Amino acid sequence: MRNRVLKRLSYLFTGESMSLIMFVFISYLVNFTYPDLHLYSLFSFWSSFLLLEVILLQGSIYWFIKWKRLKRENTSVAPIRLVQRLWVSKKWNLGMITVIPGAFVADYIIWHPAVPLGFVIAGFIYVFAILEYINYFHIQLSYDNRSDINSLKQTKRFKQACLSKEFKRLGNLKADGRKLL
């Protein structure tokens, strides 16, 4: 069982890390190949892309630390300090999600009437970043193995995100009055 969990955690942190790196190269390649998209000229692209990259980085760190902890200490429970930092990150992410539409408005005003197709791409990145945020901090949206899919079919409900469970554990520790550091 432990080896299966280690393998799963390794898959999660390497997948998020590779996505983090590959999206940088893909954006560069798209901007270089299709300069008429004006991708790198759009505030909406940069703000959405930055949000997505930050969320992927947070996920990579979270899964890596859980993996490392299970490997070394035989527990996959995230350290309280990490959970506290991710709680702060959750609020920062939500703040960015609410501010980014202003970048879309600014781009629309600047580029109107000839709004480039890159504007639409930025919109897709923004929606993807929001879905990643929900997947990490609220409910699990990604079901990529048989066990998860069977659970979804059986319960007909999305699972609570792992980080959401960690936040609940942190809240319970605070309610119990335990020292958190």
C-alpha cells in the first residue's frame, strides 16, 4: 500500500512540475510561431499565465513534500507550516482570480476593435487556472485512475480536495488549542 501511495504522489508532483515547465516552453513557442496573436503583449495573458503557473507550483510543492515525508517519515500528512502557507496562498490565488478580469477589460479597451486571438487563448488559460484552483483548494475535479472513477460512479459526488482536508485538519488543531508550529 505504501509503495502504491508513494508512486501516486510521485506521479502527481512530477506531472505538476512538468506541466509548470512545459507551459513556459509552449507559450514561448506559440508566441514565436504566431506573432499575430500578440500573446506576450496582453496583460490578460500574463496575469492568467502567472496565476496558472503559481497554482501549479503550489501543487508541485504540496505533492513533493507529501511524497518526501512518506518516504522518510512513513507519513503522508502535510506539515502544519506547509498547510498554513498554502492557506495564505489560497487567499492570494482567490484575490488574483478576482483581479484578473480587470486585465481582460484593459486589453479589450487597448486592442478594440481589433482584439487579437491571443485574447481568447488568455481566456482559456484563465478558466484553466480557475479549474486548477478549485481542484486543489476545494473539490477534486481530476479523476485519472480507476479507483477515483469508480468512487465517482458509486457516490455520484466529487471528492473533497486533499488540501481542503488539510485545511480542515488545521482548523481542528486550532480549535483544540494545540500548538501549530
